[in-house]
Amino acid sequence: MIPGRHVSAMKMPTTLLALGILAVTSQAAQAQRPTLALVGGRIIDGYGGPPIENGVILIVDDRIVALGARSEVDVPPGTPVISTEGMTVMPGLFDMHVHLQLLGHGDYARWNELFGDKLADEVMPIAARQLLEAGVTSARDLGAPLDEILDVKRRIAAGEIPGPRLFVSGPFIQHAAYEPWQAEYRWGVNGAADARRKVQRLIDAGVDVIKLIDQDLLTEEEVAAVVETAHANGKPVVAHAHRPDEIRRGLDFGIDNFEHTGLATAPGYPEDILRRLRERNATLFWTPTISPLYVMQYTGEIFPERLDDPAWRVGMTPAMANEIRASLENIPRLPYYALFPNRIPLLPEKFQQIRETGVQLMIGTDAGIPSMFHSDATWREMDKWVELGVPPMQVIQAATLWPARFLKVQDDLGTLAPGRLADIIAVRGDPLHRMDVLRHVDVVVQGGRRVR
């Protein structure tokens, strides 16, 4: 039996039954009538094995109960069917680095002035809807005001608003907010006791991860307090990796997941860091967010017409969309633009350096920062990885299997198999041949219910 290949619980060889394989699923499928079937497409189940051609997925309520080739799976008469003929069917995507409080505006201070009091009611629901419609059925928000992001997470989970399953950090933990108006989502710490108290407050409120930045500006005692408190409560710590000393400090104290491809590590990562990454590669994750500078350059220099694409305006009032459009009218004047000439040519080599250490990479986009719209950030990041030499199947797993494992939800999400939650997308074409087919996701099923 091919690893990751799931023979139907409806029509199962007796040899498998004799071994007891899938017996529980068989009983469940026979006892309950499927509530939905996806029929006819090529299935990529997320495990990395060969796709299942002309496949069928049976769902009961919010769970997959059977999966396999059409010749192996009976679809009971009367089952609601989504035809996936001509499509690739795969697990719903994770984006492991988004900011729902931002919608691509070019000026953070002005955005806060205009919409800072509308985050939970207006801004975050727009971002959440756009992510879900783009096939992102789970997302990790890494930096937002605590009450607002937890409120939106609760409302999505309750089915009150559409959006991905959210895993959130709440505010950054750092030395100090850069500007006074940022204090609500950038919590400065002053001493180890203060660090412990603030991390514990986040955990008690219900965050899923702790986000640490500028750890090279904190004392060793403060960084230790952050990581120890998080780990004592079973929460991983995610940290910025822009500067060499940020990475070294994170490695010193057991950070679980680094973010970004270092903007201040030119011309590349020092050998002492690469050596330590190789030593920890079995337990360390990295979210490179490689695409934002490329996307900003593309939008500002190559295809400004992208700013007139209605896809990123979905859910917005005309006034909000026009405000965002105006803020990006002259991208070369944005502070980010000054980074292009020196940093873009170095990104491929840095990305390859990280890959070669063997740390586990995950798809994340920084969606919400200037010109990184939630409607298309995820597929652009995945497409850039392929361009930089990552095999397409590995890219898909970096957006499905590995995020689920990092978040310890692999029994529910990240792969397609009997017993998993039915978070499923379908696209016309073959992402193993051209990843950019993900630019338009035809079918999105979340928790067994079609939402697109």
C-alpha cells in the first residue's frame, strides 16, 4: 500500500480488513451517510506520495470518512456531489505568517489613524474572508492587538464570519514599541519578571504562540524568561531572524521557529549560524517570507495594473479600497523600496543557505504589509519557492503537512485521510506542473461545508 494512499472504507479489500487497517473508518462510513462527496479529480493528499487519479473523497459532517480512486470508493445514491473533474484536489492551505490588522496599505501610521479603531469590526473580517477564498483554510496571525484578534478568532470558530482557522500570537514581545501608537500590538518588556508576566498574560488570554522580535536588544535574562514561560505552558516561540545576533540569541535560548529571510545578513548567513542551524535542524522550523520584496517590486516597476485588480478589494468599501490604492501609487517612494537594489539579488542565495541546513521550511507571506494582499499573497509565495528550486510537492507540504505538525494539529489538519477534518481545496490544472494555478481556487471546503 502506498504511504498516504487511503483505500475507501466503502469498498475495502478483505486483506486490509483482516489486518484491521481502517476498520474504525469502515464502521463509521457504514453507520453514517456521507453528507458530501468530491468526485473525479486528482488528489494530492499532503503526504508526498503519488497523487490519486480520478479520486473520490467522502465526508460525513466535518470529517473525511473515505478517500481513494473512483474504482475503490462507492458514492451512495443521494449524496451531494462536487464534481472535481479536471481539477487537483488537495488539503486546505496554511499561511503561517499573516497580519489581519493590515490590508496592504503603504503607510502604517496613516492606516492606524484611519482604521485603528475598526480592526475587529471591519478590517480583520475583510482579511479573513480574502484568505479563505484564496484557499487558506488555516492561518497564523503573528502580530495584532490582543482583544481584537482573539475576538475575530472566536467569531470565525463560531461560524459568525468567514475566515481561516486562526492560530494567533497577539502582540509582539520586544524591547519597546517603535512608536507610541504601536503600543497596543508591540509590548515592550523591562526585566525578566516583566517578560514572564506579559507572556503569561498572553497565554492566559488564549494565544497559540508567542512572537518575539528584536531579541538581540533584550537581555539574556529577558529572552530566557520569554521562552521558558512559553514552553512551560506548552506554547512555541516564533522569532524574527533579520539580524545575525537575533538568530544567535534565538538559538541560545531554544526558539522554535524563525521568521523572514534576513534583511541584515548581507551577503549571507555567517558560518557559525549555519553550523548551529544544521545541528538543530530536526527540531527547528523557518518561515522565510521570501516573496514580499519581489511582489512590491513587481507591483511598482513591472505591472502597476495589479493595483486595479478587483480581487484585493473584495469586502472593502470604495473609500477604503481607494485609500489603499492611493497609498501605493508611488511605490518607489516607500521606505521598503530602498531595500530593493541591495537585498533582492541576495535573497536567492540566502534562501538556499537556509534550505541546505535542513531546517523545516513553512509557507508564510507577511500578508497585509504594503502590496501583500491577503487575496493573493499565499500562491505568490509558493510560486516563488518553485522558481527558487524547491520541488512543487515539497512546496505544497510546506503549506499543509508541516504547518499542521508545527502547530500540533496533524491529527486534524494538513493532510487528506479518513478521520481528518474536511478542509479541502480544488483548482483547475496541476500545481505540480505550474504552481500559479493556485491563483484562482475553484472550490474551498472547510469543515465539510463548501464555502467557495
